[in-house]
Amino acid sequence: MATTVSPVSETCLTAKRAARALARADTAVKDAALEAIATALGVRLGEILAANERDLELAHEAGIGAALLDRLRLDELRVAGIALAVRQIAALADPVGEVIDGHRLPNGLDIRKVRVPLGVVAVVYEARPNVTIDAAALCLKSGNAIVLRGSSTAMHSNAALAQIAAEAAVGAGLPEGCVSLVAGGGREELAELATQQGVVDLIIPRGGESLKEALQAVATVPVIYAASGNCHVYVDGSADLDSAEAIVLNAKTQRPGVCNAAETLLVHERIAGELLPRVLRSLADAGVLVRGDERTLAIAAELGASAQGSIARIEPVDEEDWGREYLAPIIAIGVVDSVEQAIEHVGRYGSGHSEAIVTRDTAAARAFQLGVDAACVYVNASTRFTDGGEFGMGAEIGNSTQKLHARGPIGLRELCTFKYLIEGDGHVRA
């Protein structure tokens, strides 16, 4: 079966053969395969949850943190959400064959620039079994074969999900090897996968900085890094305070352990004295530890003894804190004097993922949009919307902070390249 553990090179060669057939597959066949996968997730729910429970037990014994446990955990509702995302991907337009541009040259040659699949996409990911299905569905819809390499933390969950996806896809008419899983073993296996030149067309890692560094050291095939998210919310001096408080709380607390959660709050000095007491109390109620700069600490101290008790989880920020991706209920807070200072801070410490400004000043919003270099820049909205599903892509393989080929959520179109189709009528070049 496609998910049987085999040497990495053999698995990739099988995927390469499958990719050639997938590139020519009809949209109807691909959509039928996705529907078969979504249906199988429901039919085999018990099998999925039993495998996930084994992973959770081992994770508890290993003492992994709460954020990783949350990423690892599956339940009936989450599996139903994964199946829904597969169906949403099936409902999207097929990107393969889409005409990006076209024109006729003065000499009569017709040129069209059309989307085509990349070929074989390898996805390397950590402790998020939902990626197994999200990535497989996106790759199959975009005409790519996929080689999955999950972490040992989610070994049982990934094996169950990959086998279900592979069996359903092949049963619906897609080629054997269209979905493959390699063992979540050591760095030697990762290095072998990352050096399959001429076979693997792209690797997308979805994990922490250690995974990124491991690939950078060995990869000889192209890599799109779905990197970390040190995201900021800047509340401008003209902001509506109720809206600002709601956005900050959502960006930090709705799901702290994900890459689009806010890690730093910047507040304009004009409204800091009014906004920060509200935000500090709300963050404390949500169990968030605050690391504040001097002006933030001074405002907290001015709240008085009774209020101070409600914001006891506050401590001085240090230089390294500004650059941290906490993935936890911790936030750094700083007071700035202008939108320009906020932009400078984001440029210095941000990871290029998602940044937000809360403001009623059009000029400040425009300055932030133009001045901040990130994949996603928000005005009066939470950073938590940086997600392929929220962007109407059905799902995503990751969020790219790079600038070449793909940036932001990696969906169907980002899993395609293009080629030029040129048609003539006996044309020869003089």
C-alpha cells in the first residue's frame, strides 16, 4: 500500500510516477477522490481517534507542553472539521490549466501562460495530524503527488490518516503512490528526503526553527519555509478602545499555541493610560502572563493595590522577549510614540508573518500597510485570520514568510508553477 514504510528513495520514485498521471487527471476524478477521503474520515472515525489516543498517551508520558498537546489532539469535532475542509477544497476551482496570461505576437504566434502542477511535493511537519489530510487534499486537487513525513509525536495518528487518504484516493481512480508516508524517524531520513533532486520538486516544512535549520543544512531541492510567527498588534492613538481590546484578546487568547497568535502588543502613548488598564485586566482574566516595558509597568503600578491584584502576572520585558514566538499565554507589551516607531519595532523583531494595526486614521493605516514587510498586514482585524481556510482556500499546508513563489497561506495556486504554451502555423524564426 502507498503508506507502507519503505526506503525514502523508493517512496519518492513511486510518487514521481504517480505525479505524471495526476498532472493529466480530470477535475471530476480529483474531486471524487477528495469526497471519498472526506467520507472515509467519518466512516473510520473510531480508528483515527484510537490512533490519536495512543499518541496522546505517549506525549503525556514524554511531558510535552500544553501547546503541542493541543496541536496533537483530535476529537470528533476536529475530524469533522478536517473532512469539511477537504470538501471545501473539492468545491474550489481547479487551478490546473488556468490561463494566467495570453496574447498574440505581431508575428502571429499565440502565447498562453497556464498553471501546471509542481509534481512531487514533500511536506515535513510536527505534531499536527490534521496537516496529513489538509496537505494531501490540497496536493491532489492541484495535481501533485505528496510525500508526507510527520513527527514521531503523531506517528500513530499520521499513519492512520495517511492510509485512509491513500486508500480512498486510489479507490476513486487516482494512481497508486499519489499519497505516501515515510516514517517519522531521525535526521538521516530527513536528509535523504531533502536531497531527492530530480524526484521531489518541493519540500514544505511546517514546524519550529529547529526543523527549518535542519533542512537548511542539507536540502538540495527547493524549500518553501512555513516559518514561525512573531506577530504584533499595534493600537494607534486614534483607535476605538472597545474594538482594540477585542482584537488584542482574540489575537492572543483565542488559540495561543498557533503561529498567527499575537506575541507582542504595541500601544500609542496617547491612549496607553486609558487602554492598557482595560487590556491588562482582560489578559489577566484570561490567564495571560504580561512582559511589559517601563511605561507599561508604570501604568500597571498606577492602578492601585486592588487593581494590581488582578494583574499580578506581569513582569519586566527583556530584549530577547521582543523576538520570541511564545506559542503560549504570554505577551510582550510596549508603549510607542508614533506609528513610525511601531513600524520600526515590527521591522526589527517581526518574523514577516502577520501584523495588525487598530486605528481610525486612514493615513496611519496606509503608513502601516506600506511600511510593514509581512505576508499579511491587517487593519482593524485580528491576526488570527491568517489561515487558508479563512482566506477561502479550503485549507493550507502552511504560511510562507518568504517572498519568492509563495507568500502567506499556501493553497492550491501556490502548489502550482506555470508553463508557456505557444501555437503557430508553420512559424520559423528568421
